[in-house]
Amino acid sequence: MRGNSARTDLRGGHGVNLGPYCNTFQIFMTLLKSILLLLICARAGATEPLVDGPYVVHTEQSTQAIWVCDGEARSLPLAAGARLAAPCGTVTGFALNANNPVAPDVLPQPKRWAAVSDIHGQTDLFLSLLRTHKITDAHNQWTFDKGVLVITGDVFDRGPLQTEALWMIYRLAQQAQAAGGSVQLVLGNHESMVLRGDFRYLHPKYHLVARLLQRSMTHLYGKDTELGQWLRVRATVLKMGDVLFLHGGISPDWLQYTPDLAALNAKVRGRLGESRTALNDDPQAAWLFATNGPLWYRGYFTTPRASSAEVDALLRQFDVKRIVVGHTTRDQIVSLYGGRVIGIDAGLKDGVRGELLLWEHGQLYRGLYDGRRLPLPAGDDDGSQELPGGPR
């Protein structure tokens, strides 16, 4: 029934005309939603019209790119092989991958590599670091030749430009491959959180984006989307030459599970996005996504710390010389356990600074935000003492 038609009171009373009240209620709810959206924008610090995207959605019949442009939802069909031509924003001018193959578990030792962690939506700082250290040029195009760039997780959450960061990594990976190099994103705990619907750290902007696009943030990275498919074939742990890269860390617990590297990565891919309750059907899967699993472990930094002997056992297990991790923020890149563990989360997420780790000619360097490169000494930490300063 429409308009002012009589409706029956569900409590069993006489028929009453609720039309005027329903219309008033609908107007009130529309105003309330508008106010809520404005409050979200204000909390997000929005000083310009809201822009985000694209989110590329595949169906059996077609591919659609959707954006938020000036606070309004937009969509365009995308033909196979066509370049993204954005009606707004900066993500434009490149084609989608023909396919998204499973990321490698192992890569050979390159002549040089760089690693950065915990971008957390701070795309401008991330790109500035890459430009300053000549990994990209002034136009954000790959210039690292046959070098390898590793991002050790946590592109999502906190900051306001996570979509741009993901597409930038996606595009740079295409350019690096064409030049004989490589870009590898390994998964962090915040990728896992967003894909399973945990939005505690999501920047307020994205709640508004999801509302405008009428699709939850989890669904915007669903299995039917380009970025969702690409994320679901990333590695969790990457062995490159004699270095192991991952987000949190490999805990000594690993040795009691004893799967190989490929099995670990396959298990995480297979259960990515599932709730903690759902994971309880498999103790190994539950451990992988838990506190001491590779996405969350902080035991190289926080007490009780892993012992020097335990770190040595892990290095032998994977036949590597060092482990490079993010996740636990320090004031700068740190060398632990005599250079056998390197922590590279240097506060990029804070939005004011950051560092990247560089390896060239057999030497490790801290790549500072101002462009300086400082040799990274091994140090004399052996895991027996509490680290000064405390992690964040």
C-alpha cells in the first residue's frame, strides 16, 4: 500500500492512517543519514569532495569499474584489455593484469632490493620514499631496473589513501616485471582483518565510500573483484635469496608445526577472510592467524623475546641468514640479534616520516625520508635484554 492508505495496527487495534507519520519518519531518516554522512566526512578530515576508487568488479558477463567521484557513485564498463580511464582521482592509465598468478614462495637473490612496511594508507609518503631513493621517477614510474621491491604487509587501515596505495603497488609490479625486476606484496594482519570484516582501524572515509557504493568494504575486496583476487594470491612469507620477508615474524612455535614455506602460504590463502571461530576446525590454520602466527608475532621485540638460539634454529629451518619484518613500529629501522632480524616498520603509518631498507653490493642501508642512506650495523643485541623505547 502507498501514501496515506489505512494500515492495520499489528498489536490488534483498529485500522489507522499511518501515511503522514510514515512520510515524516522517512524524511527524518533521510535527514539522519545525511547528518551521519556529514559527521563521517568531518571525522575523516575531508576538506575536498570525496573521491575514491576504482573498485573493479567481475561477473561472468562483464567487468565494471566503480568510483566515488565528488561524493557520488559512478560506474563504467571495462572491456578486456582496456586501460582504466578514471572519471576522477589518480588511479588511471593502465590495464588490468591478464591474470593474477599465485605469488612466488621463493625468489633468487637479486643484485639489489628494497623493503618497506606498514604503509597504512599513507600513499604520499610511500611514493615520496620511492622517488627519493630512485626506485621510481618523478612521475611514479619504475626505475629500479632488475631490482626487487618488497612490501611487508599492512597497506590497509588507518590512513586515507589505501585504495591508491594498492593500485600503485599493482601497477608498479607490472612495470617492474617488464623491466626484469619484481614488486612483491606479502600479506599483513590488516589485510587479513579487512578481508574478514574487522574494520576497527579503517579510516572513516571508507565507511562513507562503502555506504555510497552500497557494498561493504569486505565486498569491495571480494573474490569477484580485481584487487580481491590479486590479494588472495599474495604470499605471507617470501624467501628471497638468503633473506626471509614477512609481516609479523616467524615464532619458535613454527618448529612444532613444521610445514614447509609453500604449505604455509597455501594454507593462509585458503583460509584468508575466515572468522577466528571458523578457523578453529584446523589447529594449524588457527595458529597461522593467531598471536604467534606470521601475521601477528612480535616476539623479536617484546618480552619475553625469542632467544638467540631460537632465532638460529629458525634461520636453519629456512636456510637463510636473516629475517626482515614489519608490524612492530620503532623510531627507525632496527637491527636485532646481531643483524639476523631486521625490523623495518619505522613509523610510515604516523603520516610524518618513514624509512625503507636497501640492500646493494652486499651492504644494508637505512633509506631515510630525506634521501640519506645510512649503513645499518649488525649491532650487539642477542635477544636477552628488553629493547629500549618500546614498540608501538
